[in-house]
Amino acid sequence: MKHRLKYLSIMAISIPFAHAAKPLDVLQAGMPYSDVKNTLLQQQWLPVNNTQINASSLYAQELYEQGIIEVADCISMELDACWFEYSKGKQLLRVKTVTRQLLLDSYELKKR
């Protein structure tokens, strides 16, 4: 009985942490950025306003002017990659898209 209570206590503590990471699992490579953004906003991720947009590429500046304030920068090479940033608590999420269609390539989660 003692071991069962200990197991249930551990499960009660660890399940919320496991569940907290799951929502990002819905982000799949190839998703349009508009869908990615909507998903993140629904999960209470906040767009990080790029206050240094003038130091970013011209394409990033175009996106910023269209209201995509979270664009960190873009690079126009083979795949036209762009990076977007979101924050939630002490976490920073960097989302990378490719092509001018802004299709999700990858994302990384960091501590701030």
C-alpha cells in the first residue's frame, strides 16, 4: 500500500509536466505559419515584438509591416528561411519557416 501511494504521488506530480510539453507536438513540419501562429496563440504563447526590426533583412521588415511583429529575421537563400519568436513564462520559442509560403520547418524551445 505504501508503494502504491508513493507511485500515485509521483504520477500526480509528473503528469502535469508531461502534459505541458505535449501541446507543441501538434506543430508539424510543412504547416502554414498562420496555423502555427494560431495554435501558439491559443496556447497562450505571446509574440515577441522585434524592436530591432531595422537591423533585420528587408523581407523580415516587409513581414513586420504586415503585422507579423514576432519575425526575428529572414535569410533569402535557397529556401527563404525566417525565424519567429514567442515567449511563455521563462521560455522562448523560436519557430523556423522555409519558402515564401512560410511553411514550418522546425522549432526550438529555450529558457530565457
